[in-house]
Amino acid sequence: MTNVLHQLCWRRLLLLPAALLLTVSVSGCRVEQTSEGELPDVDIEAGEAPTYDVEGPEVDVSTEERTIKVPTLDIEPPSEDVE
């Protein structure tokens, strides 16, 4: 129980200076807008994307005929006496 109270005490001691600093920084200065802002004038000209000359590698795509051995399956239909 005393450990919890000790932690709460330290938290309060750390929060107090932070709260005071925040209060001073917020209330310590006054800001007034003296003139309206304005965006700069910008001229945008049409551009051109770069061009590339790309040559891919030569790929030989060919097929060949192969025979594959497949196992045979003997499937017997169920007898008609099954309910």
C-alpha cells in the first residue's frame, strides 16, 4: 500500500512542474494577426516525361511431348443392399 502511495506522490511531484510550465508558456505570450496571408503566384508549365529504350532478354519458349505413367484405380460401386 505504501508503494502505491509513494508512486502517486512522485507522479504528482512530476506533474506539477509540467503543468506550471505549460500554463506559463500558454499565458506568457500574446499573438495577434497583423496582416492577411497570401499564396505566392506560381506559373506551372507543361513538362515531359522521360523516355526509355528497353530491350528485354530473348526467351526460348518451346514444348516437348512426354508420356507420364499414371496409376490405375479399380473402383467398385457400392452394393444395392446399403440403406
